[in-house]
Amino acid sequence: MKVFAPATVANVACGFDILGFALDRPGDTVRARLSSEPGVTIEKITSQFGDLPFDPAKNTASVAAAAFLERYKPGLGLVLEIEKQMPIGSGLGSSAASAAAAVFAAHQLAGEPCSKADLVEFAMLGEAVACGSAHADNVAPSIIGGFTLIRSYDPLHVLSIPYPNHLRTAVVHPEIEIRTEDARKVLKRNVPLHQAIAQFGNIAGLVLGLCTSDSSVIATSLDDVIIEPERSVLIPGFMKAKVAAIEAGALGCSLSGSGPSIFALCESEEIAIAAGKQIAAVFQEQGIASTTYISGINNQGAKVLD
């Protein structure tokens, strides 16, 4: 079985570790087949973006699949072939896509013993291996699709958020790498009350704006007053790129995940293309090559290809 899981934009500005949405592209694919030998093994990894571990205890895909099998089909064996189709440390949920694809493939081959939403907790374990934190804002939309909200981590409670179908996004990935683990180290441990209140309002406003298709509320709510100021200094030209994207018509612009990718949420493909060009031009001024992805919101998430 061959499975695809999409890249994602996590945080979505104000929703640190709790909001995310799935892209049409890029993404990762995993081939999986049943084996007579119990446990999960990795037979092949194809990647132009660097070496990845074959050790099943250190690879996000195998860790997620093994955790799922241990819960639902102990004794079942699985062999994986992983094809990385996006850069590592890109802010696009690279480690999450592999984990999502693998656990979804295991779920299919095991006879679909649970819901798609139930797979999130297993994919989170893969994220913990990758960056030391079992967050779900990438793996949830990669598995489920659409916009997702992590209402609670203990117990885990994932919700799908309605959103306007016309939304498009430009995601620009500069050819620099920022590891999620390192990006978390720059964050301050304590947040002033006035900043927390502002962030709470933005999160609530963004969810309400998506549910009601209110573009003006979405635009005013795509504002991160806590995380973005700390992380954006790691990305050359970030503020200039953000201003340029909004001047091109984007509803809002911020870091995708922990960066260095930048996303601009837009009301049409034409605006997304224009915003993407503006962001890429700023990186070019900095002497940094970049890749731009123009995408709708992927409402399917992980899927079987063949």
C-alpha cells in the first residue's frame, strides 16, 4: 500500500501548538506491506534533503506505526519504504508527514480498527522523536485534513474547524534550515498577562472568522504577539516579507510552524501568487534561494494512492 500525507502549516500565527491546516503539496509518501516478522522495519528511504535514520526507534514514521500496532494489532509486522518529498527543518511539518503517512498505512493494513482522529496520538510520538515535543498541530491536519484545533492535550481532543473554501495560501521556503528543537529554545518561558490576553483574543477571533467566513475578522486575528517576535529574528528579511505579502492583498502572513518557511493566507489564488512572489523577492534580496508553493486547503489529509 502506498500512502500520501500532506505538508502542513502549524500555529497559523496566533495558535502556537494548537492550530494547523493541511496543504495540497508538498507531502511525503510511505509504502507499507505486511510482514511475518513482528514489529516495524524500514527497508528503504529516498530523500534528497539529507540522511534519515533507518533505526526504527529513531525514525518518526516507524515509531508512530509501531505505537499504533502495539495498541491495536500486537504481533503484526510491517515493512516501510519512505519517500521524503519536502525539506527537513522547513517548518512544513516534514517529520509529521512521514509519521502521518506511516500510521495511516498501518491503520489501513490492520483493517481500520479506529477513526482517523484516533491516529493523531500515535503520530505525535513520532514528533516527540523528531523534536523532543509531542505536539499535534502538524500531525492532526496531516492525517485529518482541513483546519484543526487541538482543544486539549490531556486528554487529547482534536476538532475540525469549518473554513471558507475559497481560501488559498502561499508558502515560501527559503533554503535555510531551522530545527524545531532549536526554535523552541529561543522562546521565553513566561508571558506577560497583557500579551496572553491579546493572544487569547486572536485565537478566538481566528476560529470565529473561519467558521463564519468573515475575512475581516480572520485578517485582524492572524497576529502572533508571543511566538513570532522571538522566532522571526532567525529569518533574514522576515518583517519586510510580511509587510510585502499583506500589501499584495494577503489576509495575514506569519511563520509556518517554527520557520523558516513563511505562509500568507489569501482570499484567492491570484492574491496568493502575488504574495508568494513578494515574499520570494525579499529572500532573493537577502541572497537566499527559495521555493514557493501555492495551495488550497487540503480537506482530505492522509490518503491511499495505490
